[in-house]
Amino acid sequence: MSEPGSNNVLPAFRTPGEDMVPFLGAMTPAQRLAKGLEMHDLARCLVASGVRARHPDWDHARVRAEVCRIMTADDKD
């Protein structure tokens, strides 16, 4: 596992940078929720792309199961 602050792994949770605070503060709660869901969908797509790249022989169901496993894993070794 990488050291905290390492460029190898993004932290699971991060405080928004000062440049993001005005942007987020101007959004309604519904807009912030929509943006969070959009980012989650993007993360899921990126994980799926990585799984497909590592396992091109896997079918859709197996890729989907692996994406679910990765996205819900407690430990991110």
C-alpha cells in the first residue's frame, strides 16, 4: 500500500481544495447530490475499463461482478 500523500493512489476521501469551496457552496443540495452520483458513475466506468483491459476474455457478467467487488471492498490493497 502507498504512503499517505503518495501520487500512486488517490485517497478514498479528500477535503475539497480552497478553489472548490465557492463552486460547491453555490450548488444546491440536489446539484451536489447529482454531481456526486455522476462522479460515482464515472469511477465505476473507469474501474470496469480497467477490469476489461486486464481480463479481455471475461464476459459482461463476470466484469460486472468484479467491478461490484472492487467498488464495495473494505480494504483497497
